[in-house]
Amino acid sequence: MGNLSPFNPEKESEVGNMTGEYSYTLDAKGRVAVPARLRGELGNLVYLCRGIDHTLFLYPLKVWEEMSERLSAKSLREGRHLQRSIFSTAERFDLDAQGRILIPQKLRDYADLQKNVVIVGAGSRAEIWSEQAWRDYEQNELTEEHLLEAMDELGF
């Protein structure tokens, strides 16, 4: 049995289809709602860990299990830094009835999450950014020139 969506128990999650940009607010307890459009892809059981660029990565169970298996298969010499970075910061969550997760303080500090956050779909994962960091990233990295270079590298 695959990942079943909590909002449609008959439907397996559609791993790899997460798209979009969503602005949300952390509540006083550090909870944030996962966008409804991403919940079907993520499923009810998710893993949250430190990401790159001071973001947090949110993985559906199936992707987490595949990634975990690949990381664990690496030799200590090859994989230890990435294994430690990912596994030591990972938290497992069941979305609550409102589709929220509680982001631990340690991860909120790492990503500099205050009140306003942006959640973006990134294919097989979602990313949680501080609003300011996302706006800076958009302005500095998602330029037409950067996108053209990336498309050239991929042969588009």
C-alpha cells in the first residue's frame, strides 16, 4: 500500500508533483498549515529536516524512505556528513486535523522562520522558507539569466 492522502483515503499520494508558492503565517506555537494543494502529494505522514540555503525540506513518506535507504547504503566515508546533517535534524510528523505541522524551535532557528513563511513545491519535496529569504532568493537567483543557464545545462 502506498501513501494514502488523509483528505482522500482512496487516493495514493502523487510523489514528484509538488508545485506552487504559498504564503502562510506561523502561529504562536510554531505551527504552519501545509497548503491543501500539497497535502495530496505529501500524504498524512511527513518528514521535516534541514535543507539547503537555510530552508526546511518537507518529504512525503515514500520519498523519505527511498532517500533514507540510499543514504544508509553509502559507506561511512562517503555518506557520514550528509547522513548526520539530514538524520540528526529530521522530525516525523502526522499532519493534524487542520493539515498543520509543528516546526521545532531548532529548525525554526536554522531557517530564520519568524511569522511569515513561504512554502514552495519543489518536485518530490516541499520547501519552507522565511518570507524574506525567499524574496531575496527570487530576486538574486531566479533571474532570467540563471534560468537560461540552467535550461542550457539540461538541454532545453
